[in-house]
Amino acid sequence: MAHFITDACIACGSCQPECPVDCISEGDIYVIDADACTDCGACADVCPTDAIEAK
């Protein structure tokens, strides 16, 4: 079960440095590589718009 980023993402970059397995890619809306995600939730904890959810 991986986390994913919704359209509420404002591409602020807060989540990317928090990921221990470096599976978040930059873009207009950031993207989490579901195959690499360990479901730790560190990214979701720092997201200012609550755009990161668990599948």
C-alpha cells in the first residue's frame, strides 16, 4: 500500500526531502513512485495542503 499525491498538490517541495527512499518526483504536481514507496507517511505529515493520501 503506497501513498499518492492528489490534485491539491501545490508543488511546494516540502514532501520530497522527507522521503527516506527518495521516491517522490518533482513536477507541476509531485508524483510518488508506488513501487518504491514504503508507506512510512513522512511525506504526508509535512504536506501543508494535505494532498498526500494512502491508497
